[in-house]
Amino acid sequence: MKTKTMTHEQMVTRMLKNPAVRTEYDRLNREEFAILDEILAARRAAGLSQAQVAERMGTKAPAIARLESALASGKHSPSLNTLRKYAAVLGKRVEVHLV
């Protein structure tokens, strides 16, 4: 028997038809967007642009743009170390809690 090859998008579409998978997917997306909202609010409160954050982190502005868009898209999760550096530039710290 020959199996049909699916693209990633086709597989995701198929999996999201399952109500339990959809519920968990939506929950995870809400959490990631909440983190993004917090990060952007902290950057605005610090009065810093992406370029200024990048300079203080020792990187380039496109790297910060990618970091922020990665959180928005959910396609890539930045490392905890990267988030700590970003937070430190804003005078903040990262806390992780298991509940």
C-alpha cells in the first residue's frame, strides 16, 4: 500500500480538524501572543526602538525584528537566554513559572 505524502500545511490543516488539537493549538497561540504583547509593551515603556535594543544587545536591528516576528508567528521560539538579554536591555527580567 502506498502512502500519500503531505506538505506541512496540509498536515496542520488536517490535524486542526480534531477539536482537541484545535483547542490546544489555540491555547498555545494565546500564550505566545501574550508574551509578545508583554515584550512590545516593555520596549515601548522603555522608549526604545528595535535598533536601540539591538545595539544594546550587541546584535543588528533585523535580528530583533525577527525575534519579535517569531513570537508573533509562532514559527520559532527564541531561546531563554535571548529573552533574558532582551529583557535586561529593558531593565526587566524573565521569570518562568510552572502552574
